[in-house]
Amino acid sequence: MKAAWLRLGRPAGSAGGSGWRETLAVYGDRRVLLLTLLGFASGLPFGVLAEPLSAWLTEAGRAKTEIGLFALVSLPYSLKVLWAPFVDRLPLPGLTRRFGRRRGWALATQVLLIAALASMGLASPAENLLLPAILATLAATASASQDVVLDAYRVEVLDERQLAAGAATMVFGWRLGQVGAAASGLILADVLPWSAVMPILAAGIGVGVIAILIAPEPQAAAGRGEGNGLVGGGRPARRHVRLLAWLFEAAIRPLTDFFSRPGWLPVLLFILLYKFGDAILSVMKIPFFLEIGFTKTEIAEVVKLFGVVAIIGGGFIGGAVMARLGMMKGLLVCGVLMAASNLVFVLQAWAGADVTMLAITIATENITTGMGTTAFVAYLSGLCNVAYTATQYALLTSLMALSRTALSSGAGWLAERMSWPDFFIVTTLAALPGLMLLVWMMHRYPLAGRPRTLVPDAD
């Protein structure tokens, strides 16, 4: 007996997917379209904490090792699973009753995120790294908390057949926010001080605030209402029993549900490794461009003109690949292309500050990264039991973020000890373990359908 413990849905039709008309029709659903704006609000802070922050530190004269270690400010993305159960289950006084549990939490995290990003303008990395690190960590914490809510919202508000389209649409918005924040931050920093740039970027989260105000509350979340078992009358002993029962249901049962599935360990290891090579490259991308002679405005203009279109197109290509090939084959194709695209940076290192080559480099990387991200988000979405969406999705994306932060924090140290071409070859090789594990999983754990219960697969 092989254990197919996942039920990762695909559109009805042939084994590889349905016709293109049915595949594309889901993008017209209002719920799917609103995910673009929510994805924008989710991606914007990541863009701020990546390229603009790296450029700021580089201009301040900080060493590559320090810039690499600064990736650790994004650790809240890896630790969000610790507070996800409370976001998943606890109501917020006033907000939950008025807007619903998902929308109320989303609004609260968005307000905190706007304040944290705007406050980063008060920092001066040239003088001291402590204040920038604290404020950036606070922004990452607010952003990670917003992601817990929005990820759960996306999985719960969509039908099974809309998962891939929802992933592609939200990744589209996420990339638009991430690339837009990165490009805008770099361009604005050439004409304005960082104290003005950060509040301007923070205002972009308002797009997500508007979207969540007009979005519907998912029925799965609304059904639970405010009944958390922690309020109401009764003896103290009975309240303690309700508290323990709530903690078990909110924090323990989502994890025991996941860890009781056969094959959970290789799945978690795969999540950790799938985008490892891409994560190492991303940390040092902007220092590389600046070191070989590009200006911030040149980088931003190429990202804006070529990168945005490329990453949007890549996201939808990834969704189409997943619909045609199925979940696991689609992941493999997108993963191989994403790893191979790192080698384009070797050509960029040889070409130097050539704008044409920069356009090719960014377009190639963004297309393949968009494909890989869409495939990965769809895969993670399908792993979640809808009864424990927020906690389980936070667990999975925390591991993904761990690859992007803690495991890639040594990228600067590595870049200081080898040439840029050698560094980019290493980033390509770093993607191979995840791809090899995926090939093994395709044979050992065949997947069919979305996981609501454990389903044994006949040998």
C-alpha cells in the first residue's frame, strides 16, 4: 500500500487538465480577482525588505557579510507558525464581530504593517544597524501575520477547482507588489531621502485595506463565528477545561493532523529545499548589480519595464503548466527552469554593466521564478486541511521562509570568498537536492486530490 495522503485537486477533464477555455474561465470569478489586490499587499513589504533594504545597506558602506546576515530580520516569516493558531481561532474584539474573523484579523495586521514600514524611515544604517534591524523585524512580523490571514483566506474562499487560478492570481498580485515596491523604492531613493521613501512605500498597503473591506468573508471562517470557547459564564474549573480544549483544537490538532500523514517528513524537507538556490541568489542580487556598475535607477527601470511583465507572465505560465501537467510534474518542470535561470547571472557577470544583458537576466529570472512560485503556492495550498487552514499553511510557508532567511543568511559570506560567476554556479547547484527529492517523491508518494482525510492508495 502506498499512502496518497494528499488530495491535490486539478480541473476536471483529462489527466493533464481540462480545455483552455475552462482553465481560463476561473480567472473571471470576483473572489479570484480580489486576490490580486490582497497579493499586492502581501508582496509589497517583502519587496521593501529585499532590494531597497539591500541597496540602503550597500550605500551605507556595510560589508557583504553584514548584508547577508541582515536577511535574518525576515525570520518572523519562518516563526509565524507559533502564533498562527491564535490568528486562526481567536476573535478580535469589535473587528471580528463587524468584519468576520479573517477580514478582522487582516485589517488589524495591515494597520500594524503600515506603521512599521513607515517607521523604518527613522533608521540610519550608516550609523548603527540596531534600529534598522529592530524596525525591519517589526515590519516582517506584521507582514508575516498578514500572510497567515491572507493565505487562510485564499484557501477558504475558493472552490477546489479554483485553487490553481487563485494561486496564480495571488502570486500575480504578490509579485506586482514586491517588484513595484522594489523598483519604486530604488527610483525614489535616487531623488528622495529614505526617511521619505519608506512612508510612501508603506502607503501602498492601503490597496490591501480597500480589498479586504469589499471582499466577502469565507463561509468556513464565518461558520465558526466568535465561538472560541473562552468566553461566557460558568465555574472557573469549567472555563479552564474550555481553555485547554481550545488550545488543543487550535494549536495541537492541526499539527497532529499533518504529522499523522504518511510521508510528512520528506514533504517538509522538500518545502525547505525547493527554492533554496533561488533564495541564496536573491540575497546578493542587488549588491551584485551595484558592484558591477549599475545605478539604482537603471536597475529599477529594467525591473519595471521587463521584470514586471516577465514575472506576471511567468506566474500565469506556471498556472497553465500545473493545469496541463498536474501538480508534481508541473512542480518539477518549473523547478528545473527556476534553477537553470541562475546561470544567466554568470553571463551578466562576464558582460558587466550592460543594460541589454541586464534586461535579459531579469526577464529570465522573473519568468522562471514566477512559474516556480505559482507552482509552489498551489502545492502548499493543496496540502492544507480546510479545518486547520491558517495553522497548517503557516507551518508550510514557515519552512519555505526558513530557506529564504536563516539558510540563505550566509550568502554574503560566501560571495566575499569567491568570484561572482562561481557564486551563481553554486546557487544553481543548491537547487539540485530539492529537485532530486521531488523526483523520488513522485514515485514513492503519488498524489491525487485535495487532503481532507487520509486516503490509502492501492498498490
